[in-house]
Amino acid sequence: PDRMNNFPRSPGSCSLIVGATGFIGGSLLRKLIASGQDVVCLAFGDRDQPTRLAQIAGANIVEAESNDVESLKKSLRGIHPDTVFNLASGGVNPTERDNKSLIEGNERLVTNLLHAFSSSRPRLFIQAGSWSEYEIGSDPTLFREEHSLTNLPGYGAAKARATLEGTLLAEKLGITFVTLRL
């Protein structure tokens, strides 16, 4: 697309959305654009994301070959977002919940994104968590932050590990990390 790599490059001048082709990410992207903010979308070509995002007026798209640290650093070189919204997740679709997808699309993606921004620290990294991270018990009360995390294998545990590893790494790198468990 002609808008690919046509985005602001000054520090703090934009927000980065990872997962902008999803339901929540797409809604956030449209709201930020409508409010006049500069937004960069990280897209992975193997999932046809650049083509889908090119249809949204005002979306600035940068494509990454993979979610490994070096590919992310190369793709995000020169981009200095004030805020990173990570709304991407492996295993949202129950048919894609094999161990590799869960690890790559959750914990590895979060830590690799944080490493990619280790020298140009964003002010805020917002991680989309999930209610699935919590242990489901017989207590019918609402979940609270201190509620136990699941130790069962699968999607919830992968999201919980992403939150825990992201929190620890972000603290080490000096990046403010917030998880919203949706």
C-alpha cells in the first residue's frame, strides 16, 4: 500500500497498535484516528494483515516478517511511540490453540516487543490480558487483581505467563507496563 512506512518518526508522536486487525484493535485504531492521533499499526504479512489494514483511512502500516526480536527491531526502526497497545494474541481462535501458537503469540510476542523498544522506551505499554488468566473456582464473586491465576495448560495460562513475563521485563527495561484483563 502507498501508506506503508509513511508515518511520523519523531519521539512520542504516535501510538503503536499490535493486533489492529482484531475486533478490539480495529475499534481502537478507528477511534484514535478519528481523534486526530497518529497511529502506526504493526502488521504481519503472513496473516494478510497489511492488506486488511490498508483499507482503513489514516492507518500507517509497518510490516514485520516475524515476531522475533531482530525482525521487530528492523521493522520498528525509527518509530518512537508514546504508547504501545498490544492487542494481539495467539489462541483467540480455539482452533489455533496448539502450544507453539500459544507461546509465540502471547509470551514471546510480548517479551520480543519489549526488547525491540528497549532503547527507545515508550511512555506506556498496554497489554491486553484476559479473564481466562484467572483460576475458575466455585466462588461466584467478581474477579479481583489478587484472584489466583490459572495453572491449567492452555490459553489462560499462556496469557498469564505473558502478563507476568511482560511485567518483569518492562520493569527491568524501565517501561511502564499495564495489563487490562478484558
